[in-house]
Amino acid sequence: MYALNVRIPRNMDERLTAAVERTGMGPQAIAHEAINDYATAVGVPEDIPVPAKEDRPFRERTPKKRHYGTAEEEQDRQLGVRVTPLTDARLTAACDITGNGPQDFVRTALNVWLHKKKISFSARQD
């Protein structure tokens, strides 16, 4: 398993929490399913070869956005999950296909997954 850490907006974190409550899945299972579903949608084969750990490509880190304001302003939240080597390989291939970095790809994948499950922006208030 490989560590995957991404920053997600506060409202997505709230939707993810609602998804955990509604589905009984944990954040790791949701992230895994979202990444794989979206990778399939952009054309990544499900049986992609998995590189050896030492052959994994280096991914550029997305620069952290600096916020100049009050603490009450919306801040991104850290989402840390572990993904399988196959999911990691599919994420890398999907990033190559879309031209997005892992940060943007995972955010989009989660957003699409949450939308498919009809978990709205006001999910915690429902």
C-alpha cells in the first residue's frame, strides 16, 4: 500500500463525512473507489501493469496555497489514505492522460463520486 495525501476543500470534507455515515465505507475505501471509477472513465485500463516500487515515477507536489486572512476563512483539509499499487499505477496513468496532477485528479474523482451518490454540498444538514 502507498500513502496518498491530498488537500480537499472544507465542503468536500463535510460531504465525505456524510458519505462515510451514509454508506458505511471509510474514507480510504471511498477514495479508492472514486479514483478507480474516474480512472476508468478517462480510459485507463483496469489491468494496467504495476511498476516495481523503485520504478514508480516521481510526482511533482502541488504547491501549497498560502492563505492570507482570518482563521474563519475556508481552509483546505488534509485527506490521507493508503492506496493499492494498482490504484497508484492507475492514478499515475490517469494523470498522464488528463494532464492533471494527483491533487486535482483526486479532488475531481471524489467530486464525481459524491455527485453520483447524490451527496450534496448541504449533505451534513440533510
